[in-house]
Amino acid sequence: QVHVEESGGGLVQAGASLRLSCAASGRTFSRYPIGWFRQAPGKEREFVAAVGWNSGTIDYTDSVKGRFIISRDNFKNTVYLQMNSLKPEDTAVYYCAASVTGWSISTCRNSDTYDAWGQGTQVTVSS
């Protein structure tokens, strides 16, 4: 069983950068695709980015393409979300999740594909 925990959130001004980390337990972490999702107040949870077990597959939602970078270090059991040029509309609680059953490029945006979720980390971007 895998457990994940997010960190790195905070309060920043528009245009700033943050790097979120998703630390996982379990020796088989390197087998699992990882996704980042976010949920803003009053809105549904939405897909942000995802990375396959060997970083061969990476996907981003359109609103973060060119600004966010997802990466993973399987030796450290950690996935990162580098967020640059942050905007107020990026304000949300960010969650990482592991897909124990696996996914494909066609399903990686679906939250039902993920089995283990963290508690989330708050990101607030002021204008």
C-alpha cells in the first residue's frame, strides 16, 4: 500500500514560483503513475498534471502548460510540481495521488484512476 503527502504550499504574489512535493511511502513507489489535482473554493476538483512511472508519459491541463513542470525522483520517492508565473486563479488546495492500478494517457486526467490521495497543501496567489 502506498501513502502520499504533499508539502510546499504557501502564500505568494502573482508571478512568483512555488515547488510542491509529493512524498510517498512504499518500496514500489516507482511503479505508480502520480497525478496532481487542485480544488478551489466553491469549485470541483480538477486535474493539473500527471507523470508516468518512468516519466515517459507526462500530461498537463491547458491552463498550466508552459508554467508548471511535473517531475519525479524515484530514488527519493518524490514527485515535484514546479509552479512558475503563478496567477491568482491558481489559488487552490493541491492534492497529489498515486495510481496503484495504473493508467494510460487517455485516463490520467480522471480522478477515479487514482487510489491513494494526500491531505492537500494550500496554495494562495495574491494579485
